[in-house]
Amino acid sequence: AEIFRQQLFKFSNIGASLESAGMHLEFVDAPYRCTAEDEEKVYPVVKQAFPECTEYFEWYRANDDSTVYHRLDETIAYLEKVMDERGPFDGIVGFSQGGSLAHLVAFLQATGQAFTRHAPIKFLVIMSSRRSRATAHQSLWEAPPPAKLPKALVFYGDKDKAIAPEEVQRLASTIQGAEAVCIRGSDHRVPQLSEEHVRKLVVFVQDSLG
């Protein structure tokens, strides 16, 4: 959570932009601490950017071909508890794995598979994320989109080598009316937004809340 907080406020203007739209941001730690083996896979640039962060957390661990997401069921139960204790939440903001999870949470709620006792999520802000590749979730993307999905604004960098722009666009295509915004020259990071994109983000959030 602390890394994401710094990504939004120290290395990007997205956090301040969301607050200017009237949002109070809650930061939630992923439930699983990375093992020493997992930490070896953390991008070196992340360790360099956040030297004070000596622990890393993840929402789930994919198998080698990304067809199975280990510990995802436990993460969904954990998030249900977070919503019970700290909600309700109007929207979810996520980057990379967190954005993929936010996208999945919206579909699980809209299809009545989880989060049914919580108020509907109204909006998603997703950055540099792909839709789930787990076999268990492919039927979600193959079926017509459910009627109660939240609005979505999706940012991605055209230089992203970790998650190709085409994958981000495929995620956006699963939500009717979602807008995918390309940040020119940006790679796999929480982006710094232009004034035009800041206005787009603020208007999007305010319109989503009615």
C-alpha cells in the first residue's frame, strides 16, 4: 500500500487529481508477503525507487502459464472483509496486478459471484493492466458484458514492455463505454498526467458519482 501511495502522489499527479475530484483514498495492503524467491522477480527499478520499502506484497501468484491464480479465492474473501470494515467504496484505483484485480472484482460483483452484500462499485481507474488470463475467468470475457458494470477509465503507456498496449485495450473492451487513454512515451508505471488528462480524470470521477 505504501508503494502505491507514493506512486500516486510522489511520482504521479493522479493521487492529487483524485483528491481534487472529492475522493478520500484508502490504501489496502495485498494480503500475501512475497517470499525471497518472489522478491527476486520484483523489477529492479521498483527496489531503486522505494529503497525504504523492504517488504513486498501480492494479491495472487500465477502459475507458469498464467492459467491458474493461486490464493485468489483467499484474496477475494480478504477484500470482502476490507469492504465490510472500511467501506463502502465508490470506486477502485489499481495499477498492474492491482488493476487486473480491480477489473475482476467489478465483474464478480456485476455477475453476482462475490461482493453481493456491498454497494455497487461506481467507477474503476485502471493503469497498465491486463484482464485475467486464468482459465476460470475466460467465460467472463467471452459472455456478453453484465449490465451493472461500473464506468471505467484506463491509462496505459505506449512504451510499456511489461504489459503490451494491446492487452490493456482488450481489458478496456470488456466494459461498455470504457475509455482507454494512451500516455505517449510512458512505460510500465503510474503515469504523470497532462493537464488535459487530469481534467478528463476529474470529470470522469465526478460524472461517475452523479
